[in-house]
Amino acid sequence: MLRRIPHYWTWRFLAGFFFQTVPAAILTPLLTLSLAERGVESWIIGALVAAGSLAYMLALTAAPGLVRRYGQRAVFRAALGIGALALAGLVLFEHPLPLAACFALAGFTAGLRFTLAESWAPALATPQTRGRVMALFQTSIGAALFAGSGSLLITGIHGPAPRLLALAAGLVALALLWPMRAPAAAREAPLKTGLRGALAQVGPLALGIALLGGLFESGLSVALPLYGLHIGLGSTLAAGIVTAMGLGSLAQYPFGALADRWSWRQVIVGTTVVIALSALLLPLAHASPWLLLLLGMVWGAAGGGLYTLATIRNSARLRGERLITASAVTQFAYMIGDASGPAMGGLVLDLAPGFGLPALVIGAGLLGLALTLGLAEPDRGLLRPANPAPAET
């Protein structure tokens, strides 16, 4: 139950990252539409957004080294401060060149903050509530994305209101998160150097389900609406598939609650069974296109659940700099799944419009199920509870 989740600093941490995420959810679509209305070429707009994504990935590779050299609190505060400046630039600037620099700064600092956050969240939990705290953290991010983009339906994209709302959310996040430092339980010796050592610590099973989660939670958000249009779903309902996936991704708490009470492997097997069985229903959407809305919601929840479960696995095995590096590697795996969805989905829709996407989705679901059933990955004593230490002020 929620009342069993400890304490003030945990809720402050979750609220802080909710408000930290809202500005990006507002400004990315806002600036995209505003620049398009001003006649800026589509490739330039795409490059601006891509600058943020590439900088985020660069931050994942840089985070462990920066933390080792400067410490967790210094890196976190620098990311907060520079991120706030980048947010102000996104609110104030209109020319594509400074916007590109601000997008890159915002993406890089966000990568640092979220990598640290995934190592701090489990240290703010008790062993009995670790799964639920990690699930609530992921849910707070999904809720912020939904709330931020949804706020544009109220404010519109013209006038100062959406920009002021984004700036206000960023200031609230800064006030909530600035006093925090790494919990005592989030300090440990560094991971073995090199990518091979990081991959060995995380393990192929956690990386595999993170990649599968990225594919089903957000990677299909482009191909699935296009497939809906192809089989006769109206444009409004086709766009609603993305909303359905977003709503599904908010349902992370049950996965954390199950992980607190059941074997981690049992929960991921059950989740991949749901994905595999639901994928078999996709060919039926030809006769009932509305089924895509239901599948979108199921895949948003189950795909997000797999990534949540991967972070729970990491937090049960590792702490400190080891967990920071593991979080970066796991996020990379998720982003590979996220990026491969539009690329592969678009390709199969062109090559085989009728059966290509169902074949891809069914194959991915069955492959994920085979992965979870085939990789037992015994713990060998690595599992250990996170100490319930509060954040220091």
C-alpha cells in the first residue's frame, strides 16, 4: 500500500522529478509546432530535437566518469543548474542555432540527472518497498510527459502561457531537488572499468528486457498509428493509439508491487507472456481496427513494466557508482529498442504493408519470451537489499 512507502524525502524526490520532466513535455511539441508555423524546414526542426537525444546518450557514457571525479552531489547540482539555464534559453530564444545549443544542454543535463536518480531512488526505499518506489519513480516520469503535453490542449501553443508554465515547473523542480544529495546507501566502490565489466554486472536478461520494453512502450508509437490508418482506422483514432500507449505506461505501480512480493523472474516471465500473447492478436485488427487502442494500452503498460523491472533488478544487485553505470547501460538498451521501433516498423510497412508489422511484433514478443525463459541468470549471492537511508540535506 502507498502508506508503506517511506518518507518525506522519497515523496519530495518523486515530486521533484515530476516537475523536472514537465518542461520537456511542454517545450518539445511547442517549439516543434512554433518553428513549423514560422516556416523553418522540417529537417532543421528534426535536427534540433535530435541534438537533445544525442546529448542525452552522450551523458549516459559520461556520467560514471564525472561522478567518480567530482562526486554525485556536485554532478547533480551542476546538472540542475545548467539544465535550468538551458530551460530558460528554450523559453526565451527563437532562432534555431541557440535553440540547438539549449536542446543539447537540456538533453545532456537530463541524462546526468536521470542516471543519478535511478541509483538514488532505491536507496530511499526499504527492502520491502524498493520495487514500488522504483515503479512510482517511473510512473512520475510518465505522468509528467502526459501532463506536460496535455497542458497544451488548455493553453494552446500561442502566447506566453505555455512557456511560463514550463518555466514555473522547472523552478518548482529546482526548489525541490536542489537540497538533495546522494543517500548514504548510494555510495559504493566503482564498477569494473570498461563496457564489458558493466555489461557483465547488468546481465543479458536485464538488458534484453530493457530493449524489449523500449520497443513496446514507445518504439511502436510511430508504426502502430500508421498501421491503423492502413487497415481503416480513422486519423483521430489512429492518433489516439499514442495516447493509449501513454496511458498504459502510467500503470507501473503493479509491477513494482509484484516485484516486492514475488520472484523477479516470475514477474518478467508473466509480463513477457502478456506481450507475446497480445502480439498474436494484432492480425485480428484487420477485422476490428479498434483493437489497436487496446493493444496500445497493454503494450504501453507491459513495455514500461519491463524497463521498470530491469531497474528494480539493478537496484537489488548494485549500489553507488556500480548502480550509476548499470543505469546508464540499461537506459542505452531501452533507447536502442525505442529507436529501432520506428526504423524497423517503417521498413516493414513499406515492404509488406499487410503482414509486415504483425510479423515483426509477434516475432519480437516470442523472442522476448524465449529470452526470459531461456536465461535463468542465477543471482549467486549478488542480491542484497538497499539500505533505507534518507537523503542528506
